[in-house]
Amino acid sequence: MRDSEQRDRFLVDEMLRHLEVVALGVRGGRDRLETSPEARYALEHATELLAEAAEKTGRPFKTTNSEIPWRGLRRFRHDVAHPYDSSAALITVEQLWRFARNDAPRIARRLRTAEFPSGPDQTARGE
């Protein structure tokens, strides 16, 4: 197994682990997300870590799995992690809920069936 494939497999496992935390947040319901600072923090932090791992996957992996919204994850992470940054959009509970309820399960399904590109070892990172 190439180093880049091994790294991408590790990152996919990490992303799936963070998506499990997101799924737990959905089980608590939207009301809990609105009323519990801990629930919101857990969802925001899991989203940040998910997107950070996604950012580190190699370009060949991203190209092969283009149905995953790589750029959208990057932007969402920036907005969640940097609400004080003038270029960030303030993330609402509704946006977090929609991501957790709709987007995260689709991303998890796609990651579970992700294809790992074959060919020479490529160390390019990013998009």
C-alpha cells in the first residue's frame, strides 16, 4: 500500500469517527442542539475535525471521490471555527442541524464506499 493511500485511509477512518459524533447530535434532537451548549459545541467541534481531516486527504483521492463536497466542507469548517473572522459567515443552529441531519449522513455513506486511486505514489495535498 502506498504511503498516500495509507494516509487517506487513516483520514477516512477519522472522518467517519467524527461523523459518528455528528450522528449522536442528531439523535438528541434539534431542541437539544438549541438549548444545550455542550451539544452545540460537540457538533461544531466534530464538524471542524471532520473538515480538517477532509482537507488533508490527497488530491487523487478527492478527484476519485468527487461526489463528496470537499470545498463545501472547507468553507463550513472555516465559518464554524472562525466566527470572529470578517470573512466568515455566522453559522446558525439551523445550518448546523441541516448539516448534521442531511449532509453528514450522505458524506458518511460516500466515505464508506470511497475508492482509493491506484497508480504511482502521489504526495500532492489539497484541491
